[in-house]
Amino acid sequence: MTRTPLRIALLALAVLAAFALSVSFGASGLGPGDLWRALSGSADPTDRSILLQLRVPRAALAALVGGALGISGCTFQALLRNPLAEPYVLGISGGAAVGAVAVVVTGLGVAIPWMLPVGAFLGAIAAMVLVLEVARRASPARMDTRVLILSGVIIGAFFNAIILLMLSIADVESFRSAIFWMMGNLSGAEWGSTGVLALLLVPGSVAVLSLARAFNLLSRGEEVAHYLGASVQRVKLTAYLAASLMVGAAVAAGGVIGFVGLIVPHAVRLAWGNDHRLLLPASFLAGSAFLLLADTVARLVVAPAELPTGVVTAVAGVPLFVVLLMRGGRR
């Protein structure tokens, strides 16, 4: 643990650097100097509005969503004892997508703009409760992680069928809006949604970080963890609920953005080992930096238009994950 503070500090600096890049560059052509003038109050009102009302909240949202996906992915990998697990493996994204698509198809998203993230979050909560209930009924004596995975896969498949059903009866504009949301998009960021996401992430992150020692014990097996003093069932339930809530909030705010929660914890684990006292905070910070950079690329590569952020994370994530997997196999 002697190197942990230094590593956390380096990742924090990486997040700050990525945040500065995200805020400084965009389709409007405003650069770092304009950012400084906006912060000091000497910028043109239009430039100041673009920077402080569009770019800064979007960068903050990207940092929070990336952090939530990173730490949730690390939590699910510890809970399921599988380094290839990721935040969407238990059907949370499917539930969120059902809620969001339902809002879009029914037209509620046009009439009440804030209904889209609310619908997505409620769908994620419904998926979380449904998966947990199925797993509990299938293994009432204890929370079997194998049953939990199977429940998530089945519920996720069911939600995907519901999404296809709704899209098949949607009009062209609703279909396009729903697909664009499901590809992951941070263009609708504003201070209100960013603040709500931050408030939701605080208790979830605190709960997960408090389980770091228990995750280290759980990696040795449930029986060993029990004899070493961990309350295994309480740890698994707390981890599942906290991580699922964070994933639901992140998906509601930014859509379905893949690969962040899979690659980031895996990369941190390969670089710095399996101690969750470092893995959890490092995954949050690394996820923030990764998504900030991905969103910056999404805004710049086809400017003045922009790509969905989830497309960029997928395009970058697939080859990066292959490299990490090959490196891990040689160790």
C-alpha cells in the first residue's frame, strides 16, 4: 500500500488533464485562452456561455459517468470473481434502455425533456429489483453469484426483446432518437443532471469503497472469506445494490456507453495488482479520464457534427481490450 497514494495522485492528475482538454477543445474553436478569460470574467458573453454552460457541465458529466462505470465494473468483477465481468452483465442497461425507449416512443421525451433520464433510471431500478428477486427465489438459502449471472442474462434478453418490439412500432424520428440514445451520448449535459448524478454516486461509491477489504477476502473464495470474518451475503448484497444504482444513474445520464467498465478495471488490475483498496478508487479515476478523452474525440473527429460517445469507446475499446487480454495471458 506504500505506493497507493502516489498512484491515486497520478490518476487524479490524469483526470484533471483530460478535463482541461475536454473543456478547451470543441467545434466552436474556443481554446485554452478563452477558457481562462471565461473563468476570469473577461470573455465575450457568448463564449463564456458556451464554455461554462455547455463544455464544463459536459466534461463534468463525462468524468462522473466514466468514474461510475469504472468503479461499478471493478465491483462486479469482485462480486462475480471474474475479471471479464462488466457493469451491464446483469441486465441493468437493458432495463434502462426499456425505460428510455418507452419515453421516446410515447412522445413523453418531447413534451417533458427530463422524463428521458427519469424513465431510464426507473427502468434500471426495475431491472435491478427483478434480477435480484429471480436470483433470490432460485437460491433462497444464499445469494449464488452463478444464479445471479443467469438471472441477469435472461432478464437482459427479455428487455432486449421489449426494446425491439417498441422500436418496430415507432415512427422514424422516435426510432432515430432511441437508437442515438442507446449508442451513448453526452450532448444533453447540463448542470442539473450533472449535480443529480453526483449526489447519487456519493453514497454508492462510499458503500463500495467500504467493501475493499471484504473484496480482497472474497477473492480467496466465499468459505475462506467467511472464516476470515467477512459477512459474505451482506457484502454481496451491498455490492450488487450499490453498483447497480451507480450503473443505473450513469446510463440514465449518458446512455449505454460500453467497454469503460470492462477495460478500465482490467487494465488497472494488470498494471497494479488485485488489492481492491487501490483497484476501486483507481478504477473510478481511470474511468473518468478514459471517458473524458473519448468524449473529446467524439466531438472533434467529425466537427462540427459529433459521434456518439459510446461508438468511440467501442472502437477504441475492442483493440485495447485484445491487447490487455494478450498481455494478461502472457503473465
